Amino acid sequence: MAIKSIEINNLLVFGQHDNSTFQLDFCDGINVIIGENGVGKTTLLKMLYAAMQWSEGKMNPLKHFFSVSENGSSVLKNVDNSMEPGRFSVTDGEHRITHSISDIETSSSDGWGKMNIQSVFIPSTEMLSHSNGFLAMNQKYHMPFDGTQVDIIVNASLPETREVPAAMEGILKKISDAIGGTVTLEDDTFYVIKKDGHKIEFSLEAEGLRKLGLLWKLIRNGLLESGSALLWDEPEANLNPELYPLVAEILLELEKNGVQIFVATHSYNFAKYLEIRRDKNEQVMFHNLYKRFSKSGMIFSNSAFRMEDITPNHIMIADMKLLDEVYDL
């Protein structure tokens, strides 16, 4: 079951001074979220992830998915510091969950708790290198990590499934060829087992290859199958640009096999690969978040199935400026 839309009122950067509602409609395939820094791309992903987690009965409060200060206070503030409690709603077209933020966090849902949308959030920060003893320490001490960073270690640490769906075998092979091996967990530490038999601790592998290795492990653990959702914050970060086409192809393969995908990116090249590598049966939709009036702080959006149809497209503008400078030289 795919997520169809989200509505946000007066929450974090989505504080609308004219009391209007921020709304974004999604496609069933790959949703690419672009925009400048500070327009709420990661925040949007975390709200969607929270809603999907709640569909599985994991009712962690929204602040669980955001960093908190050392004294434990929440970052969930209204951008205009008004007294009106912020809220957001997510729907799949038939069911809806609405979460309201107040002094006491409450949520109401209509059949949402039985949806069971299996979801995985890959944060921009690489986490598997910190796995040794991390979960035990996180339970005992206050650590500066949010729920998405903890969850990815938990998901990667799950046991592998007995059988791999035939549709996923090709994807696993592509990733294995790129990293030169497979990923395993031994004594609370992740390793890359190279094809020549060498075992390399995850922290010693190149970070770009670690991202691919994490994706391999998630698929091998059976977490990305038909009907599930993948949320990935800045997949291009620390990734060799030569690997952009491979990651784009992997995401398109996952979409073809029934995985709904949400990615936030600053890379025009990576986003464009998703557009030009798709076929007529693969859905890729671009969602642009931007501030129309800098003084108001209001966030707006527009969506299209082609990068060129989005305006203002800041990541495209940045690339055009670079090309202009090269031409002038």
C-alpha cells in the first residue's frame, strides 16, 4: 500500500503564517525531494517514516525521530513560536493518521495501526561503523542520535532471510560486484567479505561502498520487498559520482518490484540519472521544496515528472552556473 500524500500545519519549518496547510502528493514509485538547505527535506522524510512506523504499531513519539538537546527537550517547535499546536497527516488514499504536537503528544488514526507498512530509513550519517556495542550503550546512556540512526543499525543487524526472492537476486549481484563481496555481522561488528576471502571491518571500507554494503544487507535481511518503503536521505553523499548510475538502476529495480521510494538529494546528476534511466513503466516524480518569500519563512512546493518542469530548481541552477563559468573560462 503506497503513501499518497502528507499535510503539515505549523510544524518545524512548515509553519504557515497565513494558517494555510502545506500539502504534497506522491507517486507510487520513486519520489525525489529536492531543494535548498533548510526547506525541510529531511524533516519531511522523518514524518513519513514516523507514520509508517506507527502503521506497524510502533508508537514512538515524533520527537523520537529527531535529535534532542542534552536536557532532553524536543526540537519540535512551531517556526513562528505560536501557541497553535503543530500537526501533520499522512494518507494512503483509504486510511489516514493525524499526529498533533502539544505538551502531551497524542495521535489519532483510522485503521492506520493495522496497515503494517514495512519501512526502512537510511540516514545521511553512516552508522554501521559504530555498531559495536552501540545498541547496548544507547539503552543505558543519553546519546546524541535520533531514532532513525538507531533503527538502521537494528535493521541491518537482523538475521538474513532463508531465501532471497528471485527479483532481488539480480540487485544483490549488482551491489556485490560493486563492493567486491558481501556484508556480514560478527560479534556486533559489520564486515565486508571480499570475493578473494579477505575480511575488512566496515569502518575501514570506503564510505561510498559502505552505503552500497548497507543496502545489500537490508535487501538480504528481507526488508525491501514488494509493499515496503525505502526512505533515503542524501544517497549521493560521499558516493563516487561514477556510482550514481548504479544506485539509480538499483532504485529503479526496487521500484519495479513494488518498493515505494522517497529520496532527498542535492545532486542534479543523481536525480537526472533516475529520470533518464527509467522506462515507461517506472514512476519517478520530482518534488521541489522552496521558500517563495525569504522574510516569511513559508515553504512551498511543486512537483513534476521531469526535472526541467520544476521551477525554481535550485540544484539545476547551481549546475548551470558552473557550466557558465566553465564556458566563460
